[in-house]
Amino acid sequence: MVESPVSSFDEEPAQKLENLDAGELQSLPELNFQLPDPEDEELSDETFQEQVDTAWRICDRFDLQTDIWRGRIMRVVRDREKKTGDGHRMGFLNWLKEREISKSQAYSLIELADSADKLLANSELASDAINHFSKRAFVETAKASPEVQQVVTDAAKRGDRITQREVRQLADEWTAMSSDLLPEEAKEKAADQSLPPRYLAPLVKQMEKLPESHQTALQENLAQNPNTETVKNITSEARNLSKYLDAAARIRALEDSDADVEMALEEAMRLDCLGMASDLLNQAAQLEQAAVKLHGTWQRLSGLADRLYVETGASTPHLRSLLSAIEKLSQENIEVSLGEAENERTVRLRIIDSD
């Protein structure tokens, strides 16, 4: 197996590489495989697959180690800017731009580096065991509970290949067996695999967002029918409940009304239209927020238009023409055209700024 130039995750290998001259850097091992011939009819499918998988795992190992170090490098550049301020010549975004790295790519690699450091700090995971993880499995493991991390790291120490799917499966199983929000009937089904834990984990996450009164009703329903279809339906109901309650708390119009949010919720559930009711409140909340933002923008636009009108005169006909063109947006009555010319419609809004 080809060995990586950086075979450990402490700081010493990086310092050693830094001190190498050009000739020594070129002498470092390179990825160079003898891949199987795809046209070799004497080569069995099993042998072909084994050789390909071996090469792929080595690439994964190089890729993981390299990306962890890239993430650490980007992290110190970012932290340097935090320390010195945006005016420093080694600005993080400028540094990324020079290397044609997007901001999302950079923070993805920084997250990977953080995950590596966290796992190494919180467990007895040796650096060579990290080579058994995929990158996504690494991040997923760092986010998991300590119990799941222990199971995963033990498997990595044994030499097992760790994938994101396996980590998520373990995390789902732990959630299903340890959560106090699930009734014992559901846990028993999960234990014998007649109720897949992957369906229970999303339910727990949604139920955690709900008040205890709503949790109890869902728990009773699941205890009576602990099956996959019930779990799916309850998860959807819990999600809509969460959306309904969250949106209702953000709508100021409800504060000045006599509407009983809880009674309306019960009626929506009785008529099986909770999803529609939650979407209604969510749209109402968004409209209120949009109205507040619109009012603030309109005030700034009107103020700028007034100032520009006062500071200009007959000698600036083009500026005056510009002000006239946007007057329909800066006055009390706003007009906005929608659609193409042949199907043009006009929306008129009136802003009344009352104290």
C-alpha cells in the first residue's frame, strides 16, 4: 500500500514538510497504481473488483488526509484575519480567491478539520485509524452523540471501513433506543428491527420541538399502532404542528385579535387540514416580515429622493428625470408593473405611515 507523505495528524509532520527542499519534496511517494486491465478475460470479476477497491481506498486515504490539512490551513488563515481585522493584507476571502476556492468549499474543509480535531481530542482514536473513515463519515461521527462516537471509533480501531451511511444508521438506532419521547412499544419494535430506526430518528427530532401536551397525543397514537406507516404519518403531523406553532408565535396580527390559536389547531387536525393551516400561518408570517422590510426600504428611498431633489436644480436635467422616473416608487402610492408588455399588470400599494 502506498504511504501518505503526511502519515500522522499532529503538527510535527507539517513542520517536517515545511523544511524540505524542492528535491526532497519531489522524492515523496506518489499515487501510482497498477490498475487491472478491463479487457483481461482471464481476470475474475472478484479479483478485478478487489484490485479496484484497493486503489479506491488508497485514494480515499490520501484525499481525507489532504483535505483535513487543507481545512486546518484555511482555518488558521481565517483566524488570522479575525485577529488582525479585515484590513490585513492576508484577508481570508482574498486568500481563497487567489487559490480559486469558493467560500462554501473552504468552510466544508474547515468543518472536516474541526471534526478530525474533535474526534482525536475526545477519543483514543489513533491517527492511522482515521484512514478507515470517509470524509462524510468523519463529519457525521463528530456530530453524533458520545455513545455513537465510541461505537464508531471502536470499529475504526478494528480496521473496519466507516461510511456516512453506517454512522447515520448507528445514530438512528441510538436515538430510537435512548429517547424518552418514544413509547416502549415503539422501542421494542425497533429492537427487533420490525420498525426501522431510520424512521424513528426524524420523528424524535420533530417531537423535541413540540410542547409536552402535543407530544403526549402523538406518543399515545404511536403506542397504539407502532408500525412504519403510523411513524411516517405522525412525523408529518409533528412537522406541521411545529410549523403551525412557530408561525403563530411570529404573527403580530394574532396578538391584536380574538383568535384562539389552540382551538383553531384542534379544528384543523379534526378536519385533516393541519398542513394547509400551517402553510397559511407561515405565509402570513412571511407577509408581515415583507411588509416591515418594504416600509423600511420605502422610507430610505423617499428620504434619498427628497435629499437629492433639494441638492439639485435646473442644471441637472438628467438627475431630475431620474427622480421623476422613480417617483411612483417613493410616493405614498406605489405602482409596480408585473409581467411582460403584452400581459402587463400593475400592482398598486398605499403606505400610510401612522404613529
